Amino acid sequence: MTTSPVKPPELRDFYENPAVPVASGTPRSRRQARMLAEALGPASAEGTRTILDIGCGDGTAAGTAAPFLPGHRIVGVDWSQDALRRARTRIPYAVRGELTGGGLPLRSGSADAVLFSEVIEHLVDPDAALDEIRRVLRPGGHLMLSTPNLAAWYNRGLLLAGVQPVFSEVSLRGIHGRPGKEVVGHLRLYTARALREFVAASGFEVVRLAGAPFHGVPRPLRPLDRLACARPSLASILLLHARRT
């Protein structure tokens, strides 16, 4: 007996549920913002740049990044109307758009940078998503992508013990076989090597790969989690900086 995969409308209903977390951890947002600020430089030297936060959720990540990017314009983009309503309380610009289907409501080459934070793991078609991001970025534009690390230090131990890795999910209805309490709808997971290869194959030059801690790690283990960031392949969260070639 075979069963059909979850259909996109059902996934949309899942992500429109206000109970589903749409914000990421502040330490990750700050590290990513610092990387982008270093790449863009001060606004006074090069003029105002347009930064798209694609999959902005409730705007928490963009709001955290804004102080590190003074003088630059941050525009949140999301397809969820509920998320956009919340985002507009934190950032001045937030518009509806999708990476697939009709694409983003933006001209080709109109963005200087894209923040793509904790989104790619939720996508059915990540290839089409990076194609669309590449389209809206100007030549040489920056992509700042973050995603959970399948090979995080604790996941390696969990797999050896026969436990489902953190971040991975087998159901949209409940937690089965792994630590944690929240169902967040992850469809794909990447190791550091896989992420590098995938982004490079999508028409980007990988500039840097860094690590960030995960806010959901139990408090006694957080010092170890921060220590693991020194080696991105072991870190909880992967932070990748790439440029459109």
C-alpha cells in the first residue's frame, strides 16, 4: 500500500498556524548580521543598499540585524499574511512574495544582499528557491544563508545511539524518536559539506562558512555548543556567506 506525499496546501496550513515557531535564535541572527555588515561595509561609503530578508517570519531576525546595518534598507519578504502582520511591527518594510510559483515581486538584479535564515530546510524545492534568489541579486550580491546542521556535535552521538537527530522530523503532527517538543516542519537537512556543494552548484561563490549556537540546547550544554562553533562542521547552525557569480 502506498500513500501520497503531503500536498503544498496542507503545508501552507501548517505554516499559517500561529503556534508554529517562525523566529530563530538571537545569537544566530547577531552573528549573521555581523557577517553581512562586514561584507557590505558602511552605508556612508557606498550608499544605501537593499537587503531582502526572504522568509522573514515575524520580523525578529530582521529587527535584530537592523542595528548592525545602519543606513541600509531591510525589506522583509514572506508569503504568510499572519507572519507579515507581525513583521510590520518590527521592520518598516514587509511585502508578500514567494520563491516558487510566480516568483518574488522584484526586478532582476534589484537586491544587494539576501538574508535567508532558517528557511531552506522547510522547502520542497530548494533548487528553484536559490535560482530565484540568484535572479533578484545583482552580480556580486551577497547571500547570507543559515540552516540547522544535520551533523551537529550532539546529532552525531544521537545517531550512534539510534536516536533520531535533532532538527529532523518524520511527521507534521508530533515528535517521534528525537528530543524536543516543537514540530517546526523541517523537510531537508544539510551538513556543512552538502550545503557548500549545493550553493556552489546553484551559481554562487562560497565566501565563508561559520557556525552559530542553537537556542534550544539545554542550558548546561550551552558552553559546549558555543565552543563547537569554532568548527562549523560540528556547530548547531551553519552560517554561509556566498556571492552571486
